[in-house]
Amino acid sequence: MKCEWVRENILLFVYNELPDDARYELEQHVARCGDCAGELKATRVFHATLSSLPVEEPTPNLLTASRMRLQEALETTEQGGLWQKLTFDPWAWLRQMRFSPALSAALLIVGFAAGIGTMYSIVGSRSSSTPQIAESTPSSSPAQASISGIRSIIQEPGSDKVSIKYDATTTQQTEGSINDQRIQQLLLFAARNNYNSGVRMDSVDLLTQKPDDTRVREALLYALRYDSNPGVRLKALDGLSSYVKDDVRVRDTLLEALMNDSNAGVRTRALQLLEPVRADSSVRAVLQRLAQDDKNVYIRSQARTLLAQLPEID
Amino acid sequence: MSGSGTQDPTTRGHMAGHTTGRIDDTTLVREAQRGNRAAFEELVRHYDQAVLRLALHLTGSESDAQDVYQDAFLKAYKSIGNFRFECTFYTWIYRIVTNLCLDQLRKRQVRKEDAPVAKDSEGEEYDVLSQVPDGRAAANPERDLMRRELGGRINRALEKLTPRERMVFELKHYQGLKLRTVGEILNTTEETAKNTLFRATQKLRGALGDMR
């Protein structure tokens, strides 16, 4: 029965879908049963074979072209749903109330007021500046859809002023404090989208000065997971280091880097940063796996050392 | 980490920012429902790269992926007023995208297309794996050829799956989502998603068995 249960759950084990207790039971069984160990190995090999089909990131050009095409379409598309309920066909409401004159009058007044209020809201939102969300005006607030690339990011030594060169339809340059909203937007864009790894590294480096900002932390997590340059991923790691204890997302992303990053330096650094939270059950599970069968001698040895420092689980 | 999307993460979600991003999404969705287009565009930027990556890997074509991207976000824009926060925006947008991709996969099945190659945005065909940058390719052309053949076999095996099996497998294996999330996206239970994954894997092992 045990072998049967194990074989039914081996796939979930490889995909890390088992609860911790089931995972532990399966590991214990496989350590004693040669047949099941063989099946686990075969499933892992098969999993790795399928993983050899790459999942390519969309190129910056493809992403930019898609965004621009969408933006053009949005110019001429009307929203439905809530808008239509507020402004569409008040006569249908009145027809329902034709036998109730007082209610009809009340509804007419309410409908008229709602229409006026809606129009005020439309006019108000279009004319006012939107301090939280940047409009697409190249001279004042650059929006991502009008930017085709970031050329350079330069911080003035000894100050928080940053000069960023970016391409819209022509090359433009803006300067401002690192705390400036538009500078932040450009840095966030550069961290995710720029084809030049040097520019991405500069932007991630500057963003690490403000990792409290949720958007910045997301950008750092994204860089750690997806950036093709190991230097950029290392910078992102350093920027996230103070959040490993308190932010489970950061911890999980570091575990992911530790397990799967192609660069040994990134993996080693992730392992160092996870040391203060080694008692976490997910961290412990990963350390156990690394200690058993990681190909990197240093990482295998460090994982064993960290596990040896942990108290036994009852 | 780059080059392969099969992270097999010990994580609760493959996309960075999924959990705390929900707070920002709620504010942005409410703004977008009030007609703030910039808020909607910001929402788009939270997810569009992942959407495009999924569409590209499933369709194998840049132009088809762009069409899915366009249709998905336009649909979301038109119907965002009906969004009632019964699920996250992430789940909602992924539902729209997966439905569009399922339609594409079903159309391909009807036409019995065998697509070992993909098309770029200008309609030119190319081998999917030929786009994978590999600095070592020039030094080892034999290994490069083996990789391409392997990729071709895997693609042909994936095409033997039903559209739903293909979608579950794609979301779990290549996009790294949890089965619970896969179930939510496909409007089914985690158990059903699990069973679909088992079926898909068995079919793939049957098709690729001699590669073990």
C-alpha cells in the first residue's frame, strides 16, 4: 500500500505540490525502497527533459509593440458594465415605473442627478492631473508605453540626483531627485525592460536605495527571477536582503534562486541570505534536498552545515 | 535562471508581486472602473509580460501571441465594470487569456495543424529552438542539433494532448503555477486540475518514453 501511495504522489512531489508531512513521508519511504527511488529518479529525469523546451521571455521590441498597439485600441474603445448602468437608457427604468408616478418622478430626479454627477466625474478626471498615475506626456511625465528604451542612468556622486536618458520618439533626457515620481517610473521601467544589462544594473542599484516601496520590491523580485544577467540578479539579491525575515515572498523567491539559478555566485549568495531563517520549514526542506543531491560541492556542504545547526523536528 | 521557465519553485506563486500586488490591484481596478484609463494601463503593465510569455509559448507565434494579448486586455477593459472582486484580478485576467489560448488550440486541432515551426510577426517561419540564444552553439553544433530535435519531439508530444490537458500542463510545468491557482484560473477544482495533469503526463511519457 505504501509503495502504491508513493507512486501516486511522486508526480506531485516533483512538482512540490505535496503538504510538508506527506512530503516528509515520501522522502522517508524512498530512502528505504529501491523501486520507488528508481521511479522518483525516472520522474525527475522526465521532468528535466520536458523542461529543456525553453520558455522565452518576450523581447522588449515585442512587448513595446504590443503595448503601443493596445494603447491605440484603447483610445477608441468604450468601457461597458458599470458605465452603462449609470448612463444607458433611463427610459427603460421609467417604463417599469409607469404605474407609479411619484416613484417615477423620484427616479427621474435621481437619474438626472446621477447623470450630472457622472459627467462631472468624467470632466474632473480628464482635466485634473493624476499624481498617482502618470499621463503620457513626454515633456512632463513619461509613460512606459511611449518609451522604447532606456539609454543611460547616471547618479550624481554624493547626491540623490539622477540623470536618465530614455528613448521615446526621439532621445530625451530628464533629471531629478531619485525620489521624484517620474524618475522612479523610469528606473522601474529600465529594471524590467531595457536590453542593455549595464543600464538594468544601474537602475536596480538605484532602486535598492528604496526597497520599502512595494513597486520597487516587486521590480527587485522580478529582476532576481527573470533577469538574464547574473550581476543584475546579485544586485537585486542585495537589495532584498533586509526583507528575508519579514517578507515570505522574498524568502520564497530566494529559495527559488537557490534551487534553480544558473549562476553559482547567485545561489551561494541566496544561501547566505537565507541563513537567518534556516529554521523555516520551506527553507529546511530545500536545505535537505540540496544537502542530498546538489551538484555544487560548496552548496551541498553549506546546506549540510546549516542543517546540522538546526534542532531536530519531533 | 534565464532560458527556461521551468523553475519548479518552492514558492506559492510563480509571479513576483502576486501577493502584496493584490492591494495595489484593488485600488487600480476601482480607479479603472471609474473610467481612469491610466489606472487600467498600470494594471496591464503589472501582468502583460507574463500574459505575453504564456501566449507566446502556447501559440509558438509572435503574431498570434500579440493577438491574444490584444484581445485579452481589450476584453478586460470592456468588462472591468463587471468585475466584482470575487477572485483576484490576476486570476481574472489569466482566465481571459487561457480561454483565448484554448480557442486557438482548439482551432489548430480542427485544422490538424502540425506546427513544428513557428511564425514571427512578419509571417516568416522559423524553428522555435533556433531563437534560443546559446553562446556555445558555435562550439558544439552537434549538441545544438540534438537540442533542436529534442525540442521538436517535445512540441509534437504536447500537440497530442487535448487543449485542456495542454493548458493545465503549460500553466503547471512551464509557468510554475500552483495546482490550486490553475484550478481557479480554469474555473475548476484543484483535484480536477491534478487529475488532468496526471493524464497529460502519462500521455507525454507514452509519447516520449524512449527518451528516458
